[in-house]
Amino acid sequence: MEASWFSIIPFLVVIPVAIYTKQVLPALFLGLLVGSYIMEPAIIGGVKTLFVYIVQALIDTNNIKIIVFLYAFSGLVGMIKMTGGIRGFVEKASEKIQTRKQALLLTYVSTIGTFAAPTFRFVTIAPIMRALLKKVKMTTEELGFVIETTATPIIVLIPVATAFVGYMVSIIQIAIENQGIELDPYSLFIQSIPFNFFSIVTIVLGVYLSFFHHSKTKSHAPTYIAEKPGEEEEEDWHDCHPAVAKELPIKPWNLLLPLVLVISLTLFLTWWDGHVKGFGFFQAFIKADVLDAMVVALLITVLMSIIFYLLQRFELRKLITGFIDGGNELMSVILLLSVVWGLSSITDDLGFSSFVTAHSGWIPQLFIAPLIFVFGAAVSYFIGSAWGTWGILMPLGISLANVGGVSLPLVIGAVFASGSFGAFASPLSDDTNTIAKILKLSVIDYAKYKLKPALIAAGITIVLYSLVTFFY
């Protein structure tokens, strides 16, 4: 379709509604509905058009694969929780950790095995740190900050076996297809990782705060482990999250083995897919169908894990219930993704790409990546959702990069960085609320504490995007 200002109306609806309501899904749905009525301005026609776009999105082969991956991955985590994998890891680790340095080293090293999702990180590490809080000798806010720097900022940089990968690759694919760009979306994602400057800077800040900064303020944490024989804890850390509840068994291998298996199988099957196509070792990873490899590796891991758990006398009925309960936790994300797919398709049919091409040539090339980051960071802070921000902003980012001749990986990295800012700093984000709940912190006070270092990291990020755009 020819360039038309009507194509930007859905986005002009989505962004202010999301910011005002603090809800991403209703805003995206309203934007899709408005776009549908622009396409078919009839009482029933708009709703029918909306239905058609949603169905078309859901029957796409790659989209179905992404839905299967997200649901199965969350289902696997649900089984790990139910069989005591997380509680077992927490119990065994807390028995061995006795000093601040050991606790902080565990926080970073454990990322290797628990990078599946931010909440997964929090429920495996935060209870340990909470139990050892007095020995760690950090303020509770500092502790929460350090733990969070090992969650979303690291997870968004990991290209395999996370709950984020499928979604991130999918929204890249949508955006480049709408622009008619014939590039592999997974390869673009890999290339964008070094340009997610906010995440990288935040990790560096976390390392500094962990090992080189010593707080002069004594922790007033509500819970801590006893330092003297006979001294009792004020509150049991087992109550901080259902995944570490006392009634669960203590079986750390129920966490470690499935994670090792899914990572190993993903890497092997990715290499194998490229290998059978005739490519060398390193080229095989680039040329492979990574999404297929991730889905197959995950399904094999789920089946093997069920067998492993059955051998331990866990009931099949309870395992299935744990899998379904875990998978259902991501249904809101799957619904969000389906609406993002529909919205992206309808704005493309309305001529969004052509409109951006025709009206954005005046923006200096040097400013595109920094502006995308600043705008996206503001949106993500007010809506509290990295995934929502990525879904809203990626089509615009890719369009501007294509028109302005800016590196696609650079702009994609800026979009992902902007969403990461909101997930990390916003008082509305799941990350902020989950860690505050586990550590018994005030959400608002904790978010205020994080905002200053987050803004420092954002300022450094803006400078880096300007410099890289100038020299890249």
C-alpha cells in the first residue's frame, strides 16, 4: 500500500494508552482494533478483519514453533519447581556459602545454569542471598540491585535456551519481512548482542558494586540467618516464594540435569542442522535453522525429564499438572505476541514502511540509534514491559534504520536495550516487583534506589550509540 498517515494511527493509539493504563496487552489490542477498522470501516467489518489478522498470525509455521517453544519452556520450568529442583539448589548452596565473596561469586557463577528467565534467576538466587543477608553485609537494596544485574541484562545477551530468544527473534523477523529485507532474523539477533549497550553497562555496574564498592550503611533487612548458636531467624526465607516452599522435596539435580540437557542438545542440534547442509563447524551454527533446533532440543528435554522424574517416583499426573501450570504462566505472553504479530501485519498493509521511508529522511543518521533508545527507554519505563516495548518499537526501529542507512544490528540492539531499561528500572516491571517481594522491600523505594544507577547506565549508553554510529 502507498504511504499513508493512517498507518501510524495504531501506534499513536498504542503508546499513550499503554503509558496511561500501565497495561501493554489492552493497548496493543486497541491499536489492532483501530487498524482493523481503518482497513475495513464497517460495524462488523473491523472485528472480522481483526480476527483474520490474528488467525493468519497464529497459523504461520514459524509463529507456531515460537508458541510451542515458549509454552514448553515454561512448562519445563514448572516441572523443575514442582519436583524440588529449585528448592534443592537453594538448600545445598546456602549450606556451603558462608561469606560475602562466596555468596556474590555464586550469584554470578550460577547464571550459567539458571539463565532461563529472570524470575527463574530470582527464585534460585534471591532466597540464598536472603538467608545469608547479614553475612553478606550489604544493604538490602544493594543486594537486590546486584541480583537484578545478573538477570534480564544478562539473559537478553544469551542466544540459546532462554524464554527470551524465541520472542526476540520473532519480532525481528516480523519487522524485516515488513521491510522486504531478506536476512536471517536469528543472525541479526546474534549480531545485535554487542550493541545492547545498556545491558552490558549495567552488568559492569553490578560487578563494581559487588566486588569493589563497600556500603557504609548497615543492612536493615527483615530476615537474616542466625550468627550465634540458638539465635532464631526472624522469618523463614522458605516463605518468600512457592518454588522454595518447605513442602517441596530437596532435589538439586532435578534443576541441573534438565538445564544441562537442553543447552547441550540445542548447541548439538544447531550444529548438526548446519553440518548436514554441508557447512564447516563454525559456519554450521550460522547457517542452521536455529528455531527448529531449539524447539526439538526442548521437546526432547521435556520427554527425558519426565522419564527422569518418573524414575524418582513422582506421579505422572502431578508432572503433567506442573507442566501445564508452568506453561500457562506464559499464556499472557503468547497472547501478547499474537496481537503484536497481527498489529505488525496490519500496519504494514496500511503502508507503515512506506510512510516512514517518505517522512523520516530528515533525521540525521547519527541520531537514529540514540533516539530509538531514549524513546524506547521512556516507553518501557512507563509501561514496565521489555517485551511490550520491543513489540511496539521494533518495526519503527527497522524502518528508520533501513531509510537512514544505519546498521540493522546496531538499531536492533538499541531497541532491545531500551526495553531492558524498563524491565530493570521501572517500578511496574515484573523484575522489580518480584525481587522486592522476595527481599521484603518497598517496591517504590527500591525502584527509586535503582533509578540513579540505571540513568547513569542509560547516559553512558546514549554516548556509546552516538560514538558507534559515527565510527561504524
